[in-house]
Amino acid sequence: MVQEQSRRHNAGTLLRHVHVDGPLSRAELGERMGLNRSTIMALTTELSRVGLVREESPVDTGRAGRPSLMVRPASDRCYVLAFDVAVDRLVAARVGLGGTILDRREAVRPRAGPDLHDVVMVLARFGRQLHRAAPSGARCVGVGASYCGMIRPGDGMVRYGPDLGWVDQAFGDELGRRLGLGLPVAVGNEAHLGAQAEQRRGAGVGLDNLIYLHGDVGVGGGIIVGGRLLGGDGGYGCELGHMVVNPYDGRPCGCGSHGCLEAEVGERALLDAAGRPAELFGRDAVRSVADDADRGDPAAREALRRVGDWLGIGVANLINLFNPGVVVFGGMLCDLYPGAAAQVRGRIARNVLPVARESVRLRTAALGDDATLVGAAELGFARLLDDPLAVWPDPAPPDAGVPSSAPPAPRLPA
């Protein structure tokens, strides 16, 4: 029993390495996992036999002796469905093992108040299209979704989504029911997932301490401490956008407070400071301010300077508190940060303890707008990576007289 548990644990660990880091040689896997060559060979052979990895001869290394086989994830055979729900857009993707986005759909999300039914209908339609378009023999092993609000861990309930008024909406259950795949939908907060994605695959690779700030209409946050997401007692931690930075004459915030970080640096704060009319909003309007500032427009430059100063105050507080190796700006903040970098760095220079600021790096998200989508995909892969030999069907069980086939794909509702 102990030996079997160890084998399954090692299979998951090996698969996780090639899923996150791409093709690795058997020798590299042995060094990383502290296992001998014969054990690694047995694991890769089994994972290859069931179709989760492929083993290939490497290109000529120029070294003497027989080169170690390369192990790569079978992205075309194993995939998840990933969904990203932002204030202004809905994205669905088929993501292969290894993190490769194989196919995607996208739609505008109108700002129409509580819209659970509409969101679920659009995403479920996209998901069914992506599932049907997958190659014959490919299998969906999970579903993950990112949502711009506070998510109850475990059941995908949106407890609070202030921008469009979602309160206690059963998003995960409803999406799973409409998809009709017989798979649960794992749901996470967009900034939490963005932080994890950037730490594993983006600007924070190799770092155990990271802060991720995600701009949409407001600002969300994710904090990685010691390699782990800081979730808080109920899973609702890291609401960095509701850190109060301007308590005396701050702008009103959607949460009911005043002077929150997102109220001072979010979409409306920028557009108001740039003198843009109320009927202009959305990502294109934000980008237009950044573009105008690049061209030297005085109002746009002043708007970025003002927003950048408040952003710098928030970032300075976070660096003093958490001493991260990197602060990553994602979502809308990818567009704003280049024009506001001088103000952010100025606040760090003035307000952060010298020993905390000497090595911190400031970066825009390496995964760009896909950071939250990639994070959602990782939710979908979690069960497989925890125990691949239990989740993935064996096409030819050792004790079977004839090969068996994987379960047929479920019939999907229209």
C-alpha cells in the first residue's frame, strides 16, 4: 500500500514538472526528484503508455554517450476548459497539458448588473464548441474558471462581485450544469489565479515571494508568500484594492468605503482625471489615455502622474509589509504602469525601508491579459496533477485480457 501511494505520488510530481516547465530529460527529472534512473524510467514509461507524456530522442547534445530521452507533455491528448470572467469580457479556452492554449473564444460582457444567466449561457456555449472541436481521442480532465470577485473556496460561489452586483451567485454549479460534461467547475478569484500563473509561468518564475496587482474596473490582488498563495481565514484575503490609501478626501469606492486603492487608481479615477466624459469607459478608453500621454497630451500625462502616485503609495505599503521579490502589474495596470512608473518608483524610494526596496523588481505581467485565464486552467489540471494514474484512464490495464478504451465523451446539451 505504501509503495503504491509512493508510486502515484511520484507520477504526479513528475507530470507536474513537465507540465509547468516543458520538455525535460529523464536525467533532469531524476535530479529534481532525487530518484534513481530505473525509477524515473518506470514512471515515464507508465505515463507514456497511458498517453500523458511522450518520450523522444533529443537533438544532438555534442556529449559523449547515449543521451537521456526527453519527456514532454501530451498537449494534444489531454486538456482542460478554462474560463475567464472579467467586467468587460468573457473568455473560454481549451488548454492542453503543458499550459498551451490550443483554441479560444471571446465575447464582450455588457455592464448590465447581475447577469449570472447570460454569463453562464455564453461560456457554456463556448465550452461545448471547444469540446466538440477537440481532436478525436483527446480528453477533457477538468474545468477551471476565473471570476472578478470574492469566491468561496470549494463550491465556486461568488460571495461578492461589487462591480456588477453579484452577491451569493452559484456560478460554479450553474456553469457545470450547463456545460454537461459531468465535471465540477473549480472557480477562483481572478487576481489570486493571476498571481499563481505569473509565479509559475510568468514574471515571477523562480521567486517564492510575489505580489500581483490586477486592474480591471477596480484593482484586485494576489500575494505569494514562501511559494504559497496567501488566502486568509476564509479564502477572501489579498483584497489589495480595498486597502485605504486616501482616508480623508478619497473618492467613493464601490465597496461603500472612500479612498480605497482601486477608487484612486481604477478605471474611473484615471478617466475622470484625464477629463474624459462619463460615457467613455472600458479598456480601450484606458489605453487611449496611456497613448495620449505617450504623445505628450498634458491632461493625459497629469492623469497618469496622479494615478501613479496613489498606486505608488499602495505598492510602497505592500513592499514594507511583505518584502516581495517582484511586484507584477496585470490587467489594465499593464497599460498604465509604463506611463506611471516614475511616480511608483519615486514613492518606493521615499516610503519603503531601504533593505526592503534594494532588490525588489517591478514588472508588467509576462502572460499579459492571459494571466488569469492561465491561472484558471491550472485549477482545471489540479486533480490530474495530484494523482494522474487515478484520474486518467488506463487504455490497457495490466490485468485485463484485452485492451479497454477510455470512457466515451458525454453527450452534450444543445
